[in-house]
Amino acid sequence: MIIIVGANEIGVNVAVRLLKAAMDVIILEQNEVLAKRVSAEYDFPVITGDATRPQVLKNIGVDKVDTVVALTSSDEKNLMTCLYAKKLGARRGIAKVNKSENQRMFMELGIDVAVAPSLVLSHFFDTAVYGYTIVGTEKFESIFVEIPIFHQGMQLESLKNHKAKIVSIYREEDYFTPCESDEILPRDILVIVGSREDCRNLAIEILG
């Protein structure tokens, strides 16, 4: 089960994509009017509630949830939501970081994945200026996976049976092409290529 906090455009789009991938999804939205409208338009449950209140998270069974994705326009709410959710038993917390300067703080406080849309967009536009694009289709894509600071590390050899491949590792302001004898370390950023499903499966095993 995945809980998405925020029935905004990003939250709804993420929910739709996860639903297509046959995942169980719930959206938690504080605005009752917005929650009712989204619930009427889509085939996933939308619950009205404030995700920064632990009792609300308990009521929807956050202790049985695999991942909580906080996508509101407030960094404070996204951070609090993920921290509370993990403390109450959710396995992973993923947060949207509206102010890019807060991204490192989110990671240091234990958020598993902190995504700053402004940094992602700037990277895409930067590649366009230089005349190339980042590939991503239904059958093939490249993804970036940032390893949390509390990750135990793992040998690449243990991942050799996956179809998707780690083609590059960015570590301490340098990057290299890894081989099976290399190890994944906390704070590494991995570049993974393969089909969408294969990339997802590899990322799930790496992040645990």
C-alpha cells in the first residue's frame, strides 16, 4: 500500500501511474472540497485528513504501509508527514522539497528520498540547451537513485541477475562506471537504465 499526501496535480498523476502498475494507492488530502472532486474523477480512494496529525495516520493504518509520499506545497508539512509516518511504522518516506536548499536537510533527517522539482527541471532544461535529451519511454528509461545516509551498503555482484543495469555512480563529486566488485555506499547517486519495470525492481531491492 502507498499513501500519497496531496491531491494536487502531481499527487494525482503519481497515483494514476502507480495504479496502472497494479499498486494499491490511497490519497490523503486536507482540503475536503478538493478531496471530493478528485474522488469523483478517479478510481482510487481519497481520504480527507491532515497528514501532520499522527492520529490521522494511525486511523488509515500507516503502520501497514510500504511508502508514504508527501507532495504538498509546504516543506514543513512534507517533512513532518514523512517523519511521523516512519515513526508510526511506514517503511519508507518520500518527500517533495519545494525549496531546493532544504533537500540535504530532508535527507539528513532520515527522509528516504527527497525530490526537489526545481532541480530536476533545471537539469532537463540544461540538457536541452546542450542539444541532447534524457531518454524515457514506456519501454525504456534511465533513473537516478540516491542512496540514503543510513543505508548499510551492498555489493554490486549481488544485483547481477537484474535486467536493469547501474551504468554510473556519482560519489563525492566524481563519477565512475562500476564493476561487479564495487560497492554501493551511502550518499551515492546511481544511474540505472532498463525498462521501466526492471528499473523499478532494481531500485526496490537496492533501497530495501
